[in-house]
Amino acid sequence: MKKDKFRKLILNEGQALLIVLLSMSVILSVVLSVVSRSITDISVSTYEEEALRAFSAAEAGIEKALVEQTSVAEQQISTGSADKFKADIVTEPHGKIFNFPQPVKAGETATFWFVSHDADFNLACPGGSGCLKATFLNVCFGNSPAINDQTPAVELSIYYDSIEPSGSVATPNNFSNLQVARTVLDPNSARIVSAGTNFVHADDGVCNLNSEKYSFSERVNLNPSGLLPSSCNFPGCILAVKARTLYNVTTPHSIGLEANGVGDTQFPPQGIQIESTGTSGESTRKIDVLQTYPEPPSFFETALFSRGDINKVIP
């Protein structure tokens, strides 16, 4: 009898111990899960904070490089801070292809410089080099091959100085011989006919410029026997090309140019490109910014200018 009671006691105590162990295992699993989640949340929060701080540091590098107009060596964002930044200014030529960095809507312009700029942003062809000489341009534009009322047309305004050496380049701010040649490319042939615009019908074939793909393109002859006089055949004659899109009032479209011809066929730097890197803890963030060179506002293209006096004749 005593043995049976002892066995029952041992059995009950064993069951109780097993229940306790199982309960402790469940509680331990829950606690470990909560701790693991908390550690993960803290790690994610720390990473996000460091990422934001690294991005802010990279922005600080951009601002400092813009103010000083020179590269910035690695430095702390503030005294005693572990966050650092460094910024490099890149002024390399773009080769014979330049894709404008952002799409444009109707009425907006994309400027492609054919001449270099000095430290004071004056036009310059140092040593007779650094300025693009091209015989013709491949003009590529459009993000969609659809032909409708919103299909963009592109107006090209070519600014040139055919007096050699170009006064616009040889003498700062001397634009007395500046000339403008214009043409408009429109892939919508029906619109050309119905509106009677006399625009040039652009090809609707696919155009690839490096990694960019465009829906429309047209080869534009510059000189000789093109839009420009035959005397405009030296580096520095063409100052810039401004491309203005028409009709696409709701959707911006991309534009790119490819220069071809005899001589220097590299687009000079189109501005000051700044590559800034910010670090905070284990996070690194990079920002690339292109500060384009100053250009006349677009409304000047529709104003009336004269090198001399303007006389109004009343009949």
C-alpha cells in the first residue's frame, strides 16, 4: 500500500515537473522571440538613422562644393561628430553623345553647350580646343512611339558666331555677332499637314544613344549647305543648341544629341558635376548633382532686340 502511494507521488511529481518544464520552455521561447524582435527593431532603427545621417552628410558635401566651387576633402560634418563627407567636382567631356539629364514639357528647354567655360563661367576655347565642331547632329527625343496630339515636336535654336575667331569666345560677353538658326522637328506628319506649320517630319524609328532609347530622331545638317553658313566650320562657331519641346503639355519627354563630323566631336562639360559621399557608422550614401552653366532665360528668345536704336514709324 505504501509502495503504491509512493509510486503515485513520484508519478504526480514527475508530471508536475514535466508541465513546469514545458511551461518554462514556452515562456522562454516567447521571451527569446520578443528579445530577438526588439534587437532587430533596434538594429533597423539604428541603420535607418545612420542612413539618414549619411544622406544629410552627403548633402552637406554638395552644398560646400557649390559654395567653394572646388572639390572638398573628407572632413567631419561638425566638430566631434563621427559623420563625414567628401565631394569631388568632375568636369570631364561627355564624348560625342549627351543625354539631357531630365525630361522637359512643352515650352521648357534643354541647353546643349558646344563651347567650354572658364572658372568665371565665361565662354572659352582654351588653346583652340575644348569646343565642339560638328557637321551634323542626330537629334533623338520622345519616350513613347504613340502618334497623337501630345506627341512632342522639338524646336532647335542654334546659337553661332561665324566671325573667326569667335568674339563670343575670344572676348567675354561680346555677343555682337551672335546669330540664331532655327528648325522644328515633328514626327506627326498629319499634324504638319493639317496645321500648315512647314515643320520637318522627324523619323519615327527607334534611336539609341548609349543607354537611352528614344522613339523619334532626325539628322540635322549644320554646315556646309546646312542650317549654318559655310564659314561656321571652326571650333567655337556654334555656341549652344537649345531644344524646346512643343505640344506635350502633360507629359515630359527626354532629349539627346549625337554630334558627328570632322574635327573635335566631343561635347564639353555641360556644367559642374559634383559627386558627394556621406558616411555615418556603417552607412554610406552618394549623391550626384549637375549644376548646369548659366543661360539666358527662355523669354529672351521671344523678345525684340536691336544692336542700334529702334524707331517706330507711324503711317
